[in-house]
Amino acid sequence: MTAPVSRPDDPALLRIDGPIATITLNRPAAFNAINLAIAQKLKRLATYIEGADDIRVVVLEGEGRAFSAGGDLQTIGAAAEAGTVTPVVGELLKHYHAFIEIVRRMPKISLSSVHGSAAGAGMGLAFVTDLCIAADDAKFTPAYAKIGVSPDGGSTVGIVNTVGPRRALQIFLAEDNFTAQQAHAWGLVAKVVPAAELKAATRTLAERLAQNPIAAIAGTKSLVYQAATTPVKQQLDAEEHKIIMAMNTEEFRAAVKKFTSKSK
């Protein structure tokens, strides 16, 4: 499959550098608010990445002053006034939620790199990825309750599974916003770095993650996400299956040979 070609005016851009793919939200004038065009593009890019065997890590970032302001309230507000919320928002979320599903299931590690504001569905996107690195001035804004709605865009998927239901209720209903440092303390952010160092630190972390063999990444991600809802015997059987699959790869054989030669 040929990699999609990104044009400068595309709502989301794809850059591939070896085993690392970077998706850049590219609506800076709208603070990377998510509309139908960006949702459709994200789904297409994720579909390509999922099937690209040589990609091991996917980085999500935002162009301009913000990571993402969340759902495009200009479009959604107009639909509310016109009485067309159900088809308009339904179509938007069909594509955007499909993108989230691919990110969660793909046998690659996804890493969000957050600067500026991450609000609503933008906050959800930051935390639905497998890992998140944030600038020290990043700010996360739940936003949903203030406009009288419940979370979407994978917000409950990423946040609840990390912090638990009580903290999640606090975040969604009692926090106007919270800092990168708070998010780190709650386990939502893996690392907080100075804003000027975010791109370099993201690259370093992505390169570190990409050093893991493909079978190790795929097997670990699958096992970790199913552990909370899988009976013990079924989880142990899955562990056995995944590790034996990984042990039948050339990468494993080479790694063991290297390790054993050092110990002699």
C-alpha cells in the first residue's frame, strides 16, 4: 500500500520517518478543532498506518498554538440551530470514532505530543493514545459539562481506564481545567517537559519506543488492554499464545543470542 501524500492544506498531515509515523492536526486557525474533514482524513491515515508493517510508533501532534480545541462548535452549533444535530454529529463521530478504534487496536504504540490547549474531544484524543507526553504549559479542559453534554471522542475510554471512575467523574464534572503536572500525577501523562523541548523529547521517546520489536509491541498492547476485562485463565492463555508467537520471530532469536553471548 502506497503512503498517502500530504498537501500543505490537508486538515491532517502524515510524515513517515523510518518506523515512526507522525500525524499532525492541521487546522491551526481553528485551533485544530475537529470537523468532518479532519475526522475523515484521520480515519484514512490511521487505516494506512495500521496496515504498514514497518511502522512501529505513531505520534499525534497539533500545528500552531494548540493541540486541539475539540469538536468544531461552529459546525455543531449551526447544526443545533438548524435541527440537524443527529445527522451532522452522527456523521462526524462515525469517522472520528472509527479513527479512535483503529488507534486503540493497531499493533503499534501511539503517542500524543501535547502543547497549548487540549479541550473536549481534543483532551480525549490526548489520552486515548497509549502514551502522552506534554509541554509544561499544556492545559487540559474537559469542557463537556459546561455546555450541557457528556463526553465523546474516546474521552471515557482513555481517562476512565487510567484514573478510575471517581477521578474521572471529578475530571468531567468538577474540573474547569487541569495542568500537565496534574495529569502526570494522575497517570495520564507519561512525561512533562519544557515547552521548547517538546518536539525533541517527543522524538527521543518515539525512537525509544520504536526500538521494541514489532511482536513485543503488538503482544504487549493487546494483553494490557484486555487484562481488566478478561478472566484469569483466558488471560494466561493469551499470554502463552502471544509470547510463543514472539519467540518464533527472528528478532527474538537474535536478541537471545546477543544476551547469552554477553553472559558467557
